[in-house]
Amino acid sequence: MTIKTATVNGVLTIEIARPEKKNALTRVMYQAMADALRAANDDKAVRAVLIQGQPDIFTSGNDIEDFMSSPPRDEDAPVFQFMRALLGCEKPVVAAVNGAAIGIGTTMLLHCDFVYVADDARLAMPFVSLGLVPEFGSSLVVPRLMGHRRAAEKLLLGDPFTGEQAAECGIANAVLPAAEVVNHARRVAERFNKLAPSAVRESKRLMQAPDREQLMAVIKTEAEIFGARLRSPEAMEAFQAFFQKRQPDFSKF
Ligand code: COA
């Protein structure tokens, strides 16, 4: 089982649990997360959602083998279903990040309502390093959060950044000792048990509404370019290099 879900005390926990592959996300895992998030909207017992990984890894991002063998073809692809479900989740979503959050591991945080990171967390959006482009609104949201220049370090150079830097640039709410992140995030999620659920839902919708149309348009454009780039010789070179445990050679392009 690579995605574990459980609802306890008003909180639906979605746990990414594929430690042998550093929690790399496959189509099956995206589908399971999409289904769980969609079900949460209609489940009165769920007041908030908690997304967590393992103690030493949040997620190493999209499974690179999946990228090569079965890239997402259209908007029904599980990865699109997952991100649509996250963006459309009417309940507050809290993320607890221990260890690395790479690629979509960081992208998904941009669309959570609360993000708590460990002091040993390491975030990165190395899309360009893989011959790809930013995804799911990150080309809009990241520069808005931190300004073009700091966004360029993360999105063009793919520089990794620490939990401390994530909090400082507005991606995370707070940095905590690694052993406390999940419990803290859970306590925040459980606070919604005492709040008026419809008021929470309406308020979240109001906060999202002003930028919604623009965000969805950017996501559509990014997806078109990302889809084409997945099949590009640059991306193929990067994927092969990853599995051959070497640096990619882009000198021939
Ligand atoms: N897709 C597929 N397999 C992955 C993976 C991914 N995104 N990330 C890790 N794995 C696999 C490795 O191939 C390895 O498999 P193996 O044991 O069969 O050789 C296993 O998980 C362990 O990974 P490894 O790289 O040996 O662990 P590490 O501790 O040295 O490094 C990471 C951890 C997360 C830093 C490193 O795995 C990494 O950079 N992963 C890819 C990140 C990435 O580029 N993601 C895509 C972003 S769009």
C-alpha cells in the first residue's frame, strides 16, 4: 500500500508511504490521493485534511520511470485529477514536510492552506534540470510569493532550499524540529473541529476566488508545454541520466 488514508478525530490523513523509492509518486498513488480528497468534500466527518510523508522523506516527486513509460496524456491523467482535487478541496489542507519535497512535492505545497516543515526539510523544483518546465501554477505562484529573482533561483536553476528558507519566502508557515512536524500539523488540522464548517468552507473559497481564473489559465498553458517537454530529447537525456546515476549532458542540444 503506497498511499494510506485514515480519518481520525475529524482529520483525513493522506500518508505517502513508498519509502523504498523515496515516496516517488506513481499514477496509482495520484489516483488514490485524488479519490481521497474528492471524498473528503462530501464527508461531514472530515473537517480538515493532513498530507504527510515518511520521517525521512516527503516525496521525491513524480516517479521518473512513469514519466518515461506513461506520461500524462490528457486532463484525465491521475496527476491532473490529484492536483484538481487539491485545488478544489473545500476543507482546509495542512501539509507536514519531513525530509525532501522535490518537484510536485514542492508544487503541491503551494496549493495547501498550511505548510509545516522540518528543520531538516529540503525543497526543490528542479524542472529545468530535467528538461521540463514549472507545473500546476508554480510559474505564477512562486514569483508572486517571493519576487522574480528569488523565484528564478528555484525555478530556472532548480536550487534546493531549506525549511527555514521555505518559511522565510512564504511557502511554509513555520519550521519545527523534525520529530514535532506531524504532531504540530495534526493539532492545527484538529482546530477545525471547533470551527463552523460552512464558514470555513466559504472563507477558503473567498480567499481563492480572486486569482482562480488566472491560476487555471496558467495551469492549462503549463500543462501543454510540460506534456510536450516530457517527450523531448532534453527530458529523455535527463531521465536516462537519473537512472544511470550520472549528470545529464545537455551540451549537444
Ligand atoms: N522516480 C523514480 N524513482 C526514484 C525517484 C523518482 N522520482 N526518486 C528516487 N527514486 C528511486 C531511486 O531510483 C532508487 O531506486 P533503486 O534503489 O532501485 O536504485 C531509490 O528510489 C532510492 O533513491 P536514491 O536516489 O538512491 O536515494 P538518495 O537518498 O541518494 O536520494 C533523492 C534521494 C530524493 C535526493 C533522489 O532520489 C532524487 O533526487 N530523486 C529524484 C528527484 C527528482 O528529480 N524528481 C522529479 C522532480 S520533477
